[in-house]
Amino acid sequence: MANATDNLEQAEKIVNGIVYGHIEKDRALNICRWLMSFNSQEKGFSVKCYQTNVPDIRFCVDRGSDCEGKKIRTVFVTIRSNLQILFHTKNTDFTYLKQDQNDIYYIIPEAGKKLDMARIKFHILEAYCQKIDQLKLNSSMCIGTKITETIETNDTAINYYTFQKEDFEKAYRTIAKKNQSVFIDAVLDQLELGAKTLGHKLKNNWRLETERNIAIWSKMK
């Protein structure tokens, strides 16, 4: 039976006991701390992790007892000792796949040394939000997950978030009743609040671009 925890100190001990290599361990701890931070945002469920005999560390969604027992069906990402990362997601730019007991996993090989951390987290968040959707839960972390533009400023890559139709619909539902008319600025303000909560960076002209997109989305059936 898994001994799952949502305690950051215990989670860090698991990572330190499994992952080897200075760079790999540093990145695994970064991911672990990031995922555990979700619990300050989510309501009604939490992110937990546990160790297996592989050995690896697995992160799961827990509504009370989902992360206990022999068969845990809410795992969304697994980190191996060499920082090989396995995850489920529909949309990915990784092509290295593994079939395991009728499940398809995407694998990030040698992620600790070669890949940008923002890119790794992006796909882990996709896998997390896909699991949240399967469980029919509402997640503060899944207001928006698609980073669509990267702009190089000096030596720093800034990931600017572009709002999607799903973000617009969720923001509208937050501030209005069904079929109620609201000012577009109120929706934009709600979108901005959600983006700031999640730490998304927005372009200077994001309001104009989003307003144009909302006009298009509103015409869709």
C-alpha cells in the first residue's frame, strides 16, 4: 500500500532518496516543490506523492483515499531515479512513447540535463489538468495551461500566456449567471486576476488581442 504524502518535507526526502546526480536532483526537487505548491490553490482535493519499488516517485490527485491501495488510478506524472519523466497527455511535442499495461506514456529522456524547465512543467501541467478533467474536478491551476509565445529579451526567455476560449468561458461563469450580459472589461479583469494568481506573464497588448478573440469565440456555437 502506498504511503502517499502532501507534506513538502516528506516529499523532498523521497526525492533525495531516489534521484541521483546533482543536476537531476536539483530539478526533481524543483518539480516536486512546484507540484506541492498546487495545494495552496486547490479546493476539495490535493496533490500527493509516494515512492514505489522501481524506484520512482509518483504524483497523484487525491480526494481522500485516491492515492492509497495497490492500484492508484490518479497518477499524472512519474519521476525516475535518473530524472526520466513519464506522463499522460493528449497534446505534447515529445515523440518518445512507452506502452505499459494498456496505458500510453510520454517520456522525457535525460530531462535534467537537456530540457528547459518551463517546457517540462508545461507538459506536466497538461497531464495534471487532463487528469483533473477526467475526474470532473474544478482546478484553480487549470484556468489556463497553453503557453503559446516565447519572446527572447536579452538572454532571458519570457513565456507570455495567451488566453484560450476555455479561460474566457470560466471567467464569465465566475462573474455572471447563465446568459447574463456583462461588460467585456469585467471579463478581462477576471482573466487578468486568474493569470496573476497562476504567475502567467501577459503581453502589453493582451487586452486588445483577447477582446478580439472573445468576439470570435462568442460567435461560435
